[in-house]
Amino acid sequence: MIMMTNNRMKFKYLTIILILFIVLSIFVPKHVIAKDYGTPQLTTIRNRDGRILYAKEIASFFKKIDEYIPSLSPSQSEWIKKELEEYKKTKNFNRYIEITKSKEYKMDSIKGHLATISRELNLLINSKHLKKEVYYWSIITEELMRVDFWSTLHILIEEHGLVNKKLFYSESIEKIDQYTFYLNNGILPAELIIGYILQPYLLDSELLK
């Protein structure tokens, strides 16, 4: 029953993402004005140097997020490890839910995602082959579209105040809407990478040289 519920939730999220992607593909202009806040956005097809510069912009932005979130102390890491080991033994799903609701788990989860993004961007920046570069761009796109990353980060911002809201908005606001937060910082940048890097490569790699 739990597995069926999880599969339905995944299908629901995937359906929402697909709908949002289609809407953005139709209505978002292909030359978007760059912002000084939020996830950097690709504004046009760029050559190799331009794409690497854009990758560095993304890396710099996510590094700022990472700096706001403290690493877990050894005791906090040990607590999470023991709780997860206990869950594996007991198969008590309610206990697992409680673990994932904890501030410590969410911090550790976000730090893990940020480490993945940083690693893949470094590989992309240092790649000398177009095919590998485009492969890494596809991974970055996947990470940007992760609902769990942005929803967890939203909680750490709204409920725990760990990240400065000015990273995402030019003016201070009382409450960040979760859906527009995901759209502006995850879906839109991912859609532009697909449109300006991945699709041109698949159509004609000469466009990206």
C-alpha cells in the first residue's frame, strides 16, 4: 500500500512538471531578461566560452545557498544514521516520516544535493568534449527540476530562516510562494537550458561550437 501511494505521488509530481514544462515552452519568451537574484537564467544560445561562464554563474549562486546552511555536527549526523538504521530494522514507515521531517535531515539532504550540483558543474566546466559537456548539462537540468530539492529548501527558508530571501527576490517579502519559487528557480532555468543547449546539440552540434 505504501509503495502504491508513493508511486501515485511520483506520478502526480511528474504530471505537474510535464504540464508546467509545456506551459513554459509556449508562453516564456526565448530571450529572458537576466536577473540579479534567483537561479541564473540562460538568455540565448552561447558558444563554449559563454556556456562555461553561465555554468560558473550557476555554481556561484548555489555556493551562496550552501554557505547559509551549516553542516551537521558529528552528533547530528550520528543521530540521523542511527534513526535510519533503526527504521530499516523495524520497517516503521511513520518513524521514517518523522525523521525526514526533522530540520537536521532536511539540512543534510540539501547539502547533499548542493554537493552533487557543484560536482557536476565542475566536471562540466573542465570537460574538453562537447558530448560530455552536454551530458553534464542534462544532469544539471535534472537537478534543477527536482521537486524534493526546492520544496525542502523552501521549508528551510520559511520555517527555519536558514537562507536569506534576498537571494531569490529583489525585495524582502513576508512569505515565499512555494510554486512560483519552484517555477522561477527550477523549471524556468531548466527549460532554457533544454531549449538553448540540449535541443540545439541534438538537432545540429555545429550550433554549439
